[in-house]
Amino acid sequence: MEWEVVIGLEIHAQLATQSKIFSGASTAYGADANTQACAVDLGLPGVLPVFNEEALRMAVKFGLAIDAEIGKKSVFDRKNYFYPDLPKGYQTTQLHHPIVGIGHIDIELDDGTTKRINVTRAHLEEDAGKSVHEGFDGMSGIDLNRAGTPLIEIVSEPEMRSAKEAAAYFRKMHSIVTYLGICDGDLSQGSMRCDCNVSLRPKGQEEFGTRTEIKNVNSFRNVERAIEAEIARQMDILEDGGSIVQETRLYDADKNETRAMRSKEVANDYRYFPCPDLLPVIIDDNYIEAVRSTLPELPDAKRARFVKDHGLSTVDAAVLASDRSLADYFETVAHAANDYKLAANWVQGDVSAALNRLEIGIAQLPVSAEQLGRILQLIKDNTLNNGGAKEVFNALLEGKGDDTAASVDALVDSLGLKQVSDTGAIEAIVAQVLADNPKLVEGYLNTPEDKRAKAIGPFIGLTRKAAKGVNPQVVMDVLKKKLSELG
Amino acid sequence: MALDQNQVRDIAELARLQIDETQLDDYQKNLSNILDLVDQLAAADTANVEPLAHPLDAVQRLRADQVSESNQREHFQQIAPATSEGYYLVPRVVE
Amino acid sequence: MYNKTIADIARDLNAGEYSSVELTQSLLDRVEQLDSTYNSFITVTKEQALAQAKAADERRAAGNAELWTGIPIAHKDIFCTNGVLTSCGSKMLSNFVAPYDATVIDKFNQAGAVSLGKLNMDEFAMGSSNESSFYGAVANPWNTDCVPGGSSGGSAAAVAARLVPGATATDTGGSIRQPAAFCGLTGLKPTYGRISRWGMVAFASSLDQAGSMTRSAEDAALMLQVMAGFDAKDSTCVDQPVPDYSATLEQDLTGLTIGLPKEYFRDDLSADMQQQVRNAIAEYEKLGAKVKEISLPNTHLAIPAYYIVAPAECSANLSRMDGVRFGYRCDDPQDINDLYKRSRGEGFGNEVKRRIMVGAYALSAGFYDAYYKKAQQVRRLIKNDFVEAFKEVDIIMSPTTPSPAFKRGEKTSDPVAMYLEDIFTIALNLAGLPGMSIPCGQVNNLPVGLQLIGNYFDEARLLNAAHKFQQATDWHQQAPADIA
């Protein structure tokens, strides 16, 4: 039978506030256990929550970015369940009146087309703490530093039809929240996590099949792999005439398989009700418009502009616009060089290779956008040739020079990379090269006319070795002239 | 509404309350009586009545996004049943 | 000395009649001698009290005394007190030394008051007789076989027995007014949001409100002056100016319109009770007030609505009592679920468990609309009844309770009978209105309370009306036979 895959994602994104959603404790990552868990986060008797204005602003910003309805009245509910990393025995979340209603984003498919994925809703809630299971002599240790960190949970419609689409959607959401500056997007620290709802149905059938939920997948690659693994598992069962059990599963990346979560065996009855310690959050059009005015250019708009105004290919534009810091870097370089295509080639080429090799983000790259911009300027005014430019770039990568654009010029000087374009000087060097290599000249002269273009190569190499920074075009012209004079 | 003993057990489980089997009768009777009392609500005509969240219909105030709390772990953990290296300890949790 | 009111003490301390240390020591002695009979204190903070009194005397000597400097009171054991056991009358918190101060505690500390300790209460404020406390039942000083009322039974007994001139208390469904009525005291529950709930262990968040237990309206005004005010730490606290409550106590009552809700003067209310309350109303008429019958047609829905809202909220509020970060933990838990179930099963008493279970049931899948949402809608109907009534009258009066204090053990086996005790007090909590109970007579040598209900933030008018009544009568000065 031919099966259709149905996927919906729930993405949790930690909001990049300084303090927690309902308390004044820090949200900074990596502190010692429970040193950033205040009385409110610990759920001590008698404590009360007060809502963080920045968490609200960020959630509204997100809603506007995905063209969603903004909830002018949103209400916090208590979701009741017992778990040691949930100090109050309930999670404060939004059930019936979320801050963000129906919206949508577009994802790019492999065939170059785009697909619209609708977002059902996005709501504000508090993160839970963490349980550590190793190192406590058979006990679990509870760290509540993360408890109370603001989250938005972004719920998609079940509109994705492959693991690739799901990964593209997750990437796009990552791109949007980092563009907005509302989430640091650091997947390795759990700043964004994804629950994947996966089901299969016979192609053509309208009714959904039974779904499973893969919890807490935390990388782009694993979203794709986990879903692929789950699709394969479900398909095996269905093809054998079995049926899928609705359950929560975990993805084991080492084994590349999903397994049922034991702690979620008992169906929970969450007993939602409006939190009586918090009141309805009311915002008006003025508030919404004020937030709208702070929206940056978003990835789709930026990509379109790169293509339309600057002639980049759609593929280049998509890659460069996908990440805000990369896009910002690229545009700074492009402005300085006054050449978007040249900047695109460099950012996609040497810069991207360096990032991969060093396993760092663009923010950690030792070559600043201003410096790369200066390098490209020097290429464009013929001060540097391509080889010289790479040499300067690599020198900066190795930490030479300071972080100013002026240090590029200093490096060009100290490394002797300034390109020589003076024909007289080059003629003298070429004459010397020819005089030093009579056998090579003889060989050249015995080469048939139509193969001489290739045979000229060794002379170019020797000339450039004799004098760094000579303009290759001028060298070629002089060589051709001198050699033709000889034969 | 009358509850049977299984329902009482289920509710106790939901609320994570150990109930002594010998007290089950008592709970069953008393909870059923309380539910009879509150079932009088059903007769009230509440069509189009907005639920009351705050007696004065106040709305949520917002707090500035500032870190105002400092580390008080030692102070807070003095009253904890079991801790180690700054963590609260519980019987091992299986995920 | 022990018969003095807060206002008396303030004057005496100023006049140098005695020092705060002398007074504090004498009250501490009295607690030590008498409280084995009443069981009103859970914790007596003797050394801390004497240190506070000494500091107060020094402050006075330096000429920096303020009104509250050196005045001893005690606090219901529901308010978190940094470094002092805050048990809420429960085994669950019997080892909970609070690591911070409630806003109410902080305000009394700032004002210079002396705290003698923490007062007994029904477990987690759930009860109307103070029989559900882990620390044992509290006796009513008027008749030690009788209950003092609840949940603020320790506050009421301590003030009635003249162990302290005033005490803090809380009221979720009548927990200040009913014990005030049973013990012949002046109890004030202000408007919801008037006093910060920060640090007050939550029972039902949308109903809980702090207040005071005193022997006069004048003292209630002094206590409210300290407690009232905006607190940024409590989202439900209302940012409203705090008037000078003492300044308006003496205002003339001529022209005051008193509403008598017909639903509160029911046929089944005993003739004795009716008579005491009618006499009090007649006294008000002598003071120039006019009386008008009103109707609060949704009164009969108050108890059902309350017994959904309060258990539902408490079921979630008490989930944090899980044996993980503070409080009681069972011995040798086998796994996490065992830890939860036995810590909570052993740590909570029966009434608390019942209410948690009712709340969990009412909120469980499929019942939310029929129970919690419906109850919150009914709250609006009840509020609207009062809003309509206050268009016609300035103040509403009724009996505080259907009967005077009952015997210990009389209602413990029937929770519903106990719930019906709160029939006159509960609607105010649902509507968030301020209310008082003042003594207005006696039946069988037990005090009877008159309930005064005010419009939102109209505490000053309640205090004024109560004070004028107390100027004209001496019910509030009557003391239990053993005491006076």
C-alpha cells in the first residue's frame, strides 16, 4: 500500500529575556545547580508570580513575524501533573487564550518551490527544571535553574508530508526567532526543542492515522532522522497489519531509533484551569503597532531583496538570508565592497569553509565583516590578486593583525602582497626568467602554435614565484609578447 | 453525584494521595455528599455570564525584565529533605 | 495590662506607663500560664519577642517611636516568617522554617511591632472549627468545650483570652469573621486585593485575604493601616490609595442606609439569634441610620460555588507540597510515585485530602465547564447581586453565623454540616467584598456576631460603623468569665 506521512511539530523556544517569566531570577545558562532558582522558581509556600513584560513583547513580536492573530486577551492556565522537575506540581501555560493565534510560514522545498505551513497557535509558558540521573548513587538530582525560563510553544498544523519538510520547517522557525532576537537559537543548550507528531495514512484517505509524539528532539539533523526512523517503524507495523499505539516516544540518536517513554505510560489528566494568581493579560492596538515597528527585515523579505536588488541566485540568497548574523555579516561585507556577488562568493566560499573547519559560528569568526570588506575593496582596485586576498584572510584567521579594517592594509604591506602592475618592472622580471630557463624556452618554441596557450603555464608560475603580487593579467601579456619575439 | 470506590481510588492517584483502604468508605461517602452539595450549581442560569477571574476584574500587571534575585541556595536547601552538591535528591526518575 | 487594646497600649507606651519589654514579658508569662488550656499558639518566639521589645524601648528612648513601636501581637501560622516555623497547622509543614517573610510580616516588622509567635489554625485554613490542626484543637475561651471557630481559631482564642491585644488572620470563606463571632471579637476581612498575599500560604488564591482579629474597631483600623497597600510581588494586589482609617472612625452615622438581605434572615435562624441581630440594627437606627430590606437572589448558590472554587484552587496550590524541596517526606520512598503518595497521604489530614480530591475531580477531564467555569460564572452573579444592592444602600448587615459556637466534635463527622456554617460569610469572598464581624449580643453565654458588609474598598465606612456601635454599646468589652 502507498502511505502518506502526516507530521505536525511543537517547537519550544526559550525567550531571550534576562529574568524568568514570573520571577526575578536570572535565565543565564550554565550556572551551578539551583543557584538561579529563587523562592518563586522553587515553588515555596506563599510565593506568587508576576509576569515579565519582555516575555510578552517577544511573544507578540513572534506572532507579528508569522502574520498571526495576536491575542488581545490572553490567559495563563495551570496544567497539573506531578514530576520532580516541576516544582509547583503544575506548569503555568496558556490553553484557551494563547497570546498568538493562527499564523503561517513558508518553507522552501528541494525543487525550489515554497510550501505554506500554517501555525495553529503559539503560547507562553514556563520551562521546567532538569533531572540528572548519574552520579547520585541511584537517586536523581533535581536542578531548578531552568524552571521558570520563558518559552513560547509554537504548534504547527499537521501539514508536513516528509521528514525533510519537517526539518525545513524547524530550520525556518529557528531562522525567524533568531532574526527577531527573541531566542538565541542555541540547540545544543536546549534553547529550541521540538516535539514531532508523526502518523501515516493510506494515500487518498482523509482521516488521520494514529499518531505518536517524539519528545524533545534538539537538532535539525535529528528531527529529520528521528522522523524517518519513526516513519519506518510505523510503516513496518502497518504493513504487517498491526496498529499504532498512541504514545510518547524518545529518539535515540546512537541507535537511530525511537522508543516508548516509560514515564508517560499513564495517560495524564492535566486538569487545566485559569491560574488565579495571574490575571488576564490585556493588550491594545497601540501596543501591537509599537511592537510591529520594531520588527527587523525577516528572512523571506531579505532573500527576495538579495535576488531582486542585488542579482544573487535564489540558492545563494536563501543560504545567506537563513541566518541573521550570517546575513548581517554578508551585507556589511557587500556594502564595503560595493559588490554583492563578490561578497556572496567569499562568504559562501572561504568564510563558510573556515566556519566549518573551526566549528564556530559567524560571531566567533576572527575576520570581521569590515576586514573582509576591506579585502574585497583591495581586490576590486587591483591592489590584491585573489591569491594575495586569501593569504590576508588566512593571516587574519590565524589571529594576525588586530580587529580593525586598517590592519588588512598593514598585513598586505608586511606580507608583501601588493600587486605589481607596472609593465616595465614586470618586463624586467620576465626577461630574467626567460634568461634563467633556456631549456624551457626551447621547449616552448618547439610546441605547436595551437598548444602554446597551455605551455605558457610554467613561465607564469616562475614569474609569480620571482615576484609576489604581480598582476597575473599583466604577466600573461608580457610573457606572450616576449616569447613571440623569440620565435 | 455518587462516586464509587474505584473513582475515589482514581482521584486519589491523580492527586498523589495515599488513602488507607479502611478509610475508603468514609471518603466515598463524604466526597459524594460534597458533590451532591455542589451539584446545586447545575440549576443556575449562567448563559452569557462571563466567569469572574478577579473580583474587581483587574488585569495583569507587568514586571520589568530585570534580574532582582541572587543565589540563596544554601539558605533554601537548609529546609530540604535531601540534597547533594546543590541538587535536590529524589528516588531515581525513569524517562 | 492584658485587657488593654492596641490603642490603649500605644497611649500607655507613649506616656511611659510601662515599657514594651514589661508588657511583652507579662504577655509571654500569661501565654505560658494559660495557653495549655486554649492551645492557641503553635510557636512562641519568646527570645525574638523580647529582643524586638527591647529594640522598641530603645527606639522610644531615642525619641524615634512611632505608633506601632513596641506593640505586641501574634500571627496566624499561615504567614511565612523568616527563620521561624510556619506550619499552616499541618504535619506537611511541621518542619518548614520559612526562609523569607510574608509582606504582612515585613510590614509589622517595619512598623516596629513585637511578635509573640505563631497562632494555631485549621490545617491549611480549611475548616470552621479549628479541629483540623495537626497541633490539636483550640478551645473557645468563652466555653472551653466549644470550638473557637475557624480557620483563624488560634488568632481568635488568643485575642479573646487576652494573650495578645490583636492578631493577624486570614479569611477565605469566613475564617476571620466566624471565629470573631464565636469569640466575641472584632474581625475584619478587607476587600480582595487590599492586602498583599505574598508569603501567605495559599489555600484558594482568588478568595484568600489577610485581615485582623482585635477587640475593637479602633484597633482593627490600626492593624489595617499597617497591612493595607500595594505590593508589586502580588499580581492580584490592587494599586489603590490607602486612606487614614482612624481619621473617619468618629463620623456621624445619620443618614447611613443599612441593607438587610432577606435571604440572610431566614426562618430557620433561631429566634435568639434573630433577636440579638435585630437589637443591634435597632441600635444603629438610634444612631441615625435607616434600614432597608434588600434581596441578594443568588445567595443559595454561594456555598456550592465556593465548594468548587476553593477545592479546585487548593488542589493545585497544595501540589507543591510533594516532599521534594521542603516539608514532610515519608520514610524510605521506593520510587518517585511512592514518595509523592506517602508524603502527601501522611502529611495531609483528612479534610485537606477531601478538598484536594474534590478539586481534582471537579477539574478533571470533561468536568471543567460544569464545575469550575460554572462556579466562576455564579461568582459574577453573586457579585452583581451586591453591586445592585450597593446602589441602594451604604452597608449591608446580617448575622455572621447561623448559631453561636458549637461543641467540639459536634460536626467533625459531617463535612457538609461544617460547610453550612459559612452560609453568611462565603458570598463576600466570592464577590471579593470587605466584611467585618463585631460582637452584638449573647446567646447561652456565648457571643453572637453581627456581620457588616461594605462596598469595594469601603473599609473606612465599615470601621466607622463598627466603631460608632462600639461607642454606644459594650458588647466588645465583654470578656469570657474566666478572663475578666
